[in-house]
Amino acid sequence: NAGVTQTPKFQVLKTGQSMTLQCAQDMNHNSMYWYRQDPGMGLRLIYYSASEGTTDKGEVPNGYNVSRLNKREFSLRLESAAPSQTSVYFCASSERRGTGELFFGEGSRLTVL
Amino acid sequence: QKEVEQDPGPLSVPEGAIVSLNCTYSNSAFQYFMWYRQYSRKGPELLMYTYSSGNKEDGRFTAQVDKSSKYISLFIRDSQPSDSATYLCAMNPQGGSEKLVFGKGTKLTVNP
């Protein structure tokens, strides 16, 4: 049972470089989410997709773009990375909207120099 | 005032102790209350889920919600070293998991 799979697990970028974090879930969930987790800040929602074909901004969307490629896959793109985007990124999915029962991936650790 | 307040700890207890973890909140619209457990360098996993007020028990874990006091608790009985993790409270009004608000987490260490 893979659940939610994120790639890559680790990445080091230089300021201004771009990259895409990939996420795939095999639970047939409708909703998918991207969070970042920073020390002292907790988990903050970047973008979410309530269903295939829709995406919406969360609490901290600036500097990011997302694509809901199909029901399984939800990618997060950093167009021009900044040191402030150094963080651990988590993808999550849920079956039922409105309850908060999320299934998380193992995270992608990104360092921007 | 932050929407959800959680003491970051760290909390260190001996094996077998009863652990009490707590969160307070300010938004009376919250209806769903959750506890997530996060092991070091892993993603959070849902541990307990409660709708509205009351208690819920699952093995050694008990979740309590007191909406009148805007206070939720997680109790761990007979704590084990494998319970060492960061515990995140989370809560949600009705209408969408995108509105989920997390506490910052309490780091727990259970010493053998």
C-alpha cells in the first residue's frame, strides 16, 4: 500500500532555480493538498485541489504554482526559488471533504541556498 | 489570539506514565477535532478523530473535546517508547478540509 508518494525526498536549489515537487496517491481520493512545515510555524496550506480540474490558494500561495494533472497526481512548482522557501513540503489527500481526515506523504525536504 | 494554541513542549515522561496533551482554540465554529502523530522525518498520520463534543477511546488513547471551554485533550495511558513523536492537534469547521487549522505540535519523549 503506497498511499501518498512524494518525489524527490531531498533537493538543494540555488536562488532563482525552478523545480517541481511531484505527488501521487493511489487511494482514489478526490481532494489533494500541499503544505509546508517550518519550525515554530506548524503546517501551513499552500494550495489545494478539491477535485480533479480545480485548484485553489491556501494560506501561503505566493511563489508557488500547482497542477492537478489527473485524479491521482498533484504537483507543486517553484518558478524562482528563494531562501524563504526552504522548508519541508507535505502532500496530502482526503476522501471526504470537510472532515480533516488527511493522509500525508513522507515529505520533501527542500533547501534553497 | 491565534486560532489554535498548543504547548510545544518538549515533554519527557518515563515509560508507563499517563500523558496529557492539550490544545485550546478560539473559533467556536470548529466542529471536527483531530490528533495527528508525526514521527521524526515522517509525515503526520491521523491518530484520533472526534466530531463535536465528548470522549473517544481507542486502545491506550483517549481524545476529549470540551466545546464550552474550547479545549481538547489527548490522553495516552501506559505510554511506550514507541509513542515518542510530535503530536499535532487539528480542527476544522464544517465545509472543507482546506479550512483545517493545525496546532504547532507537542514533542513527546517516552523514556524506557
